[in-house]
Amino acid sequence: MRTPPPGGKDNDDVAQKVSVSMPSERIAAIRARAGARGFSAYVSAAVERQLQRDLLEELLDRSEAEAGPAPQGVADRVTQAFQRATTLADLERDESTDSGDASEEGQSWRGRQAG
């Protein structure tokens, strides 16, 4: 465990202002979900999740290089589990949209695949 520097704040806890360019529809979608005051926290959480995914992918690549690819049956089960999770997330998002929790503006990202 790290010891915080003098003053009690860890560098990870100090927010820095940065400029990021992104499509206006994505900005509208974030604002619809997080509100104007929650924008930075929403983007920060999304970046954190992407960093975790990148690290996981690196770990999987390293593991595959050492042990070889996963057996096809395991790969099939993982794919099915991911598809079920995606379906559940889509259903939850649709229910949220149906109840009026998300605005129509900024919703064009829906249905797009990651990657």
C-alpha cells in the first residue's frame, strides 16, 4: 500500500483539467445520462473501464502466448456468456429509455458495437 505524500493527497486524487474532443452526439448522450455536473466523473469512469479492459487484454494475450489458445469449448461458453450479458444490458437500457430516463438527443450511439 502506498503512503500518501505530505499534505495527504495522492497524485491520483488530484483532478487535472484536460481538453478532449469528441462528437457532439456523444457529448449529448453523456449529459443526458450524467447531467452537466456529472460529465467529468462519467468520462473518468469510462476511461477507467477502458484501461481495465486494455490491461485484461494484455494479460489474456500474455497467457495465450504462454499456454496457447483457450480450448474451443471454453471460448464458446465465454462468447455465450458475453452475449447474454450484452442482451441483459440492452434490455435494461431499453427499459430506462422507455421510462423517460434518457433523452432522444444523443441516442444515435445505440446499437453500435465496440471496437
